[in-house]
Amino acid sequence: MIKATITDDALRKAAQEGTYSFIKAVADALHEAIGGELTAENMQELNADQITLIGFMALHDEVMDGGFVQLIHNGWGGFIFLNPFAKAMRLWGVDQLATMVNKGHKLYSKYHKEIERDCTGEEFMALFEKFPEFDDLDDAFVENEEELTDQAAHYVDDHLSNFVTIV
């Protein structure tokens, strides 16, 4: 198993900055431990909670930056929609996000091939107009981002040893 570590000082400082900073610090420790990129090989060395946190952070950052269309276009769609990510979110107590992911799965199944294809920047921007069905999911995530992040952070905090070792 890959051992991710974080200092107590870094964790405390991040927690003082807020819940997003807290879970980002834990996720950053995981990214550092796996060499910066989640791969099929290093995924086998992580536990389910660690993998789920990496997925949560990817979803959070992609959706906050460009919505679910961007998440899918940037290669995270299969990870989020074709794995038990929604189930993991329910286990973490982030039920509203699990519901969003389940709704998004239907759209992902319908449109992912077109969204995932290589395209120019202009063609990418046109995808947002072409797939307005994602707008409600984007809006729901952005409107509830703080609550969703807080819920995820509480789970991480309550199960911290599942994620990192404090040094």
C-alpha cells in the first residue's frame, strides 16, 4: 500500500483555512504519494477512501471550473460515472452529490462519446451550448458546493487514518 503522509502543522493550518483547504491538503498528500497522477497501477495501491477522495476533488475542481461537460471532456467521466463513486458518496454521507452523480450518469451514457472527443478550444466551448442538459447539475453543484464539501470533509476528518498518516 502507498503511504501518504502529512504533517500535523500542515493539516492544522489547512483546517483553519476551511473545509476545502482541509480536504485539498489531504488529497494533495495522496497525489504526492502516487507521483502526481492516478493510474491503474497506483490505484491498486490505494484504499477505497483514498480513491474516492481523489475522485471527489477531481469532480469538485472540474465542475467548479467548467461544469460536468468539462469533467467528462477532461477524462474523469468514466471514473465518476462508471465506478461506484455515487455509492461511496452515500457512504460518506454526501447523499445530494450521490443523487447528482446518478442523474449525471444518464447524461454521461447518452453523450460521453461526443464530449470526450478531441476538439479545438472553440469546439470545446460549443459543447456547453450543445448539451444544456448538464446545466441543472452544474447549478445544483455550485449552489450546494459548500455543504457538499463540508460533508465530505467531515467524513475525511472522522476517518483520517484511512487517508493519510500524520507525521
